[in-house]
Amino acid sequence: MTQLTTARRRTMPAHRLSVPTILVMSALLLYCVLPFWWLIVSSTKSNGDLFSTFGLWFGRAFSLFDNLGQLFTHQNGIYLEWLGNTVLYAVVGGVGATILATLGGYGLASFTFPGSRKILGIVIVAMAVPATALAIPMFLLFSSLGIVNTRWIIVLLSLASPLGLYLMQVFAAQAVPRELLEAARLDGASETRIFVTIVSKLLAPGFVTVLLFNVVAIWNNYFLPLIMLSDPRLYPLTVGLNQWNSQASGSSGATEALYNLVVTGSLVGILPLVIVFVVLQRYWVAGLAAGSSR
């Protein structure tokens, strides 16, 4: 019977995508790829070619290395400071938020205590509240404490991740069998040892997924640093490049020359995210496959 079923599966024709499906998928692919292609091509153009040549093809001269040189030396190399600030905010804030979300999600999924359901409800409500609605109240609160306009205020505010906490709670409820925890407790293992030696390995795919979400969200965060920071040396790339773009909108030739720096800086700014996704992709795919198999 098994051999007959296998033979039937082998003889079944492969499913083919319809023409409308292929067209729709191709259109979505172009929608995602074209902006990135435009960014790459525009980064190789001089400021003159940026507006005088076709946007999706290269200019008359290959100026990528000239643009990079100007990018890293303009205003005494402030772009490197912005890039370093962004890495600091994303790495420290993203890792910290993911660790807290993992601990909280595992606790809500594996332990029953008074108020646990209410806490989960509060987390779900917090996910629905836009961060922009809380920016001004948070600024007034931390301004009264005298800790605004510092790098650590961005890191501190980035540690709160309701979405990450909810995702880890859902993942922990599926990935950590209660029988395994009970067996470890019967063997005399402490809760700390159980989490470090058993739970952390089971939650690794979910940890990587939430880490990616948090890092990307902090890397692309614009409104919160704009409200909390006033010193240009503390800006992340989002705020700094927007400041250059605003200056480039002026009428003088000196400020108009900033357009190619904004484009080149945007390309350099997304390369670390691309590298992170490529490096962590296999962990992320493993987590999605593990979740779909349950």
C-alpha cells in the first residue's frame, strides 16, 4: 500500500502556476527590487548625473568612490558618527529588548500566576498603541528626569517591545513542552538551569526572529530620536540623512550637492541590515519551518 501511494505521488503532474499568478508575482518582485536597484545606480552617479540621466541606469561617469569619499569626510566625518550611533542603538537596544521579551514570553507561557492573563492583555493593547502617540509624553517624563539628549535614552526606550514579548509568548507555548520542564524539575534542576540549558536552545529560532524585528525597527526609527535628541552628534542615520536632505532642498549649489551624499549614505546605511539578514536567514527559516510543522 505504501509503495502504491508513493508511485501515485511520483506520477502526479507538478502543479504549475497560472499566467495571472506569475504576472502578479512578477509585479510584486519589481515593486520590491526597483527601489533598491535605483538606490544602487544613483549611488554611482555624480550630483549632475543624478538629475540629468535616466533614473534606473548608470550615469556618464562612475562616481561611487568619489561619493563615498565625500560621504565619510563631509562635516568632519559626521556620517561615521551617525552610523556608529545607529549600530549602538540597534545592537544594544535590539539585543536587550529581545532578551527581555524572551524572558517575559517564556514566563507568561510556562507559568500560571495571579494576573498573568491581564498582563498578556496589557501587552496586546500596548501593541495597538502607536509609538508616535507616546513620544511627547515620554519626552516630558524623561525631560523632567534630565536624561534626554543622551545616547542611552534611545537605548532605554528601545528595550520595550510589546510585539516581541507577544511573539515569544506564542512561540514558547508551542516550542517548550511542559512534560520536558516537569521532567527536568523532577531531576532536581533549578529554574535558572532549566532555562539556560534547555529552554534557551528551544527558543533560539524565535529569539533570532524577534531579534531581527527589533534590530530593523530600531535601525529605521526616526520619530523617537528626532524628539529625544537635539545634538547632531547623537543622531542616528535616519535623522542625520533627513537633515542633509532638508539642507539639499535649498537653492544654493553647495547644499544641492548633498543629494548624492544622501543617496550614497542611504545605500551604505542599509548594507548592515542586508548582511544581518543573510547571516541569520538560516536560523529564521528554521524557526518558521519548526513553527509550521507543529
